[in-house]
Amino acid sequence: MKDRHIMEALGKTRVVVENGKIVEVGEPMTEYCPIWYKVTGVKKFTPQIVKENIGLRMKEFGMFTADRAIEMETFVGFGASETFMTALKKGLLDVCVTACDGAGTVITGNPKLVQGIGAKISGLVETSPIPKLIERIGQAGGIVLDKDTAAIDQPEGVKRAIDAGYKKIGVSVTNIKELKRIRMLEKSNGVDVIAFGVHTTAMPEDEAKEFIGLIDMTTSCTSKWIRGQIEGNTIAQFGNGIPIFAITQRSKELLLERAKDVSDSILVNTAKLPELPDERQPKPLV
């Protein structure tokens, strides 16, 4: 099987990596991210900036290689992997279903593995199996859904977790089709599945509306319609540039538990949500 990985990163730019080399970089769908500007000072995404960043991730963290870093500590305050890491540590979740380049869908109860898999990853679209990496993930307490194909299939990952006897399951999900299947599995098996929406940039308006109705919490990414449909549906907001929206009480509790582990100062206040100051938003929203 060809060593090929496709990720959408930094303005939802399509990046293709084959045999350890970046072979394709598309055009960014968005130009400006307030978080990226705060960290790097870069005001505008370009294909060259995206290529350099992915190359840096490959060099420093071994992405798309057998030596990929798979156990890490905190990267951002309220990311999906950070929130799930804290939830596993505190016993609020038994296991999490995430996705990793070179392995596909991964089921694990190891907090450091959840964080290591998710800390530096962007929207993973397609990946191929890296046997040594899959072996290392197994040694760290992760179950790879399909070792032969490295399939990314979050509902099947949830099903595998249910079959293994887990009752409190966290899962990252990018689209309404998979989210519907996950909710059906949750209902028919009498388990609790906390779904975290990720990689929502360019989600259509009708899908965003349905997505918000079924998800527990979601990042807004550069999504015009997650922001546009969230009013009246969110009970807590974390951040105001690329905010995380808590939609259900159980997700609010997980995010508040995560807040206890954030080392930076935190402002807690009541407000009408969402709070989205224009000067703090990514541009353009899509």
C-alpha cells in the first residue's frame, strides 16, 4: 500500500504527504486566524507558510512517520484532545475515540496517548497504515480500529469501544453523517457518548444546524455557520476567537473540569452567548 496521508490544516489547506515528503499543498480557504497570529505573528496563510508548518511538524514530532510522537502534554487550553485527556484522568470518561495519521481511528483510555495523538494534528482526511507506529500505539494502550487500512471511521470506533465494555465514551467527529450513526449506537446500547465536533470549517448551513442539534460540544474553527447557528443553543463558551461551544450540560462539566487544569489565568463571567467580537474572529469565515 502506498504511504499517503491527506490533512487539511491552517485555513483548511489541503496537504498531501507521500513517503515522508510533502507532494501537494493547496490554496488556503481562509487567510487569518487570531490564535495563529498570537502564537506566530503571521497575519495571512499562504501555501508556503502551510508547507513550512507541516514540514516543521514532520521534523519535530515525526508526523506521518513510524517515529511519530504519540504521548504528549498540553498544547492548547481547551482543545478536543486536552479536554478528553483531563476527562480520562478524572474518570469522567472511560475511553476516547480519536484519529491519528498512520493509524486511523484509535480507541484508548490512556490520557497521554489521547493528547499525543491529537495535540499537533489538523483535519485528517485520509491516511495509510504505518505498521511500526501502529505497534507503538498498541504498546501504549491504544486499539487501532483497522491495522490493515488505517481507516478513519469514528462510529465503528465507538462500536468497538462499546463491544469492549466501555460505558462512558468520548469521540471526535467532523460531520453529521457519522454523528447520526454515533447517536444511534449510543441509544441502542444504553451508553453515554460525549461527541466533540472538530474541523468544522466550511460546513454548510443546513448541516451546521443539524450538527449543533446532536453534538455535545464543538469548536467553531473558521466556520461561518457554526457561529451563525449557535445562538440560543450554547450554554457555555470557552474563548472568543476560535471558541469552543458547550451545548449539553455534560460537555459543560467536562470543559469546566478542564479549566481546573489550565495554568493560565481564567475569567469566569455570565453573558449572553455567543460572544464573538469581530476583531477577534478568523477571516474570512467559510
